[in-house]
Amino acid sequence: MRGCGIGGKLGTGVGRSWGWGSETIWWRGGVNRRSLAAVSFLLMKTLNGIFAIACVVMLAAHLVVPGLVRGNADEEANRATPERIVPLTKAQLVSNVPHFYIFDYEGDPQPGKRYWVRVNDSTWVERYPDGFQSTFKVLGHAKINDTEGTIVVKVAGSPRKTGTDNHGGLQAFIPDKGSAVMHHWYRNIERGDVEWNDLGAMYNVE
């Protein structure tokens, strides 16, 4: 079969040739409706294949790189931490984890009493002197500086009012009831904190 080329005879028609195991178009001259239809069909098959490959790559990237899509509170709460964290047990929630406490905050914004309330097994709120509150999600149970307790992470609350974002950077450590040192600890891994910082003694612990 002679194909279209310089100096060759010109004809019309569509023939079979090499190419990805499907029909490849041979022009022996002018373009007709049949050849256009074949070209369109082949082009659609190629585009569909490329689209399918792109979808597979995006899905694989999402599975391999957790947290690629951001903005969901649960995803932000699951950000990795240096400590070994284990889920809280029902027994710990009943007997060890506080339901309420207060500590005195000396910095900005709003110096004064900070009220911490456990509203359910997985959520804490921090209430400011003016009634504003931030929400923290429980990451789990861990041991910090020889003290066992609960690590929580901020997931809601105006960044403008609190001075901290809701992307999982601000974390707090709440010691178990009866610990030798009952202090509220925090760190902000968004700004590079690795060690925990002591914000003050907890009192009225319930």
C-alpha cells in the first residue's frame, strides 16, 4: 500500500497501519468524511486514555500523601506529632481525663482566666474572659515530661482574635487528674515549636 508522500500518487481512502493496536489513518490524497470520522474516533480514544491516566495519578498522590487536600477539621486534627499517641480508652475518659479546669493567662490576647471545658469525648473548648471560645479536637493520650495526659489541637476559633490559625499548628497538653504536675502546656508547631511550653498551673480541676 502506498501512502501519501512527496512525489507519490494521490488517492483517497482509509487503510490499516501501525499505532497503539488500533486503526491508523492513511491519506492517499484528499480528505473525505470517512477519514474525518476515523480521525475523530482515534483522537477521542487517545484523550480518554490520557484523562484516565491523570485520574489514576491524582488518586495515587492523594493516597500516598495524606493531607494533600486541606481545610477539613478532622484532617487538620490528625497532623503528625513527635510523641507516640494512642487512643483514649473509656476507662481513661471516665477516671483520668478532666472535664473542666482553669488557668491564668498573662499574655495577649485577653489576659485573665481561661476556662477549659470537655464537651464530649473528642472535643474541648477554651473560653476567654469576654465569652469568646476556641475549639480543640482530641488527638489522643501521650506521655510528656514524665506526665501522662491528653494532646488536643485547635481546629476552630477566629485567628484574628486568638492570634493562632486552625490548621493543626496550636496544640495543648492536658495532664491526667492526680498528676504530680498539673500545668497547662502548649506548643505551636506551625511556628517551629518542638518542646512544650508551660502556661501555668491548672486549678478547679474536675
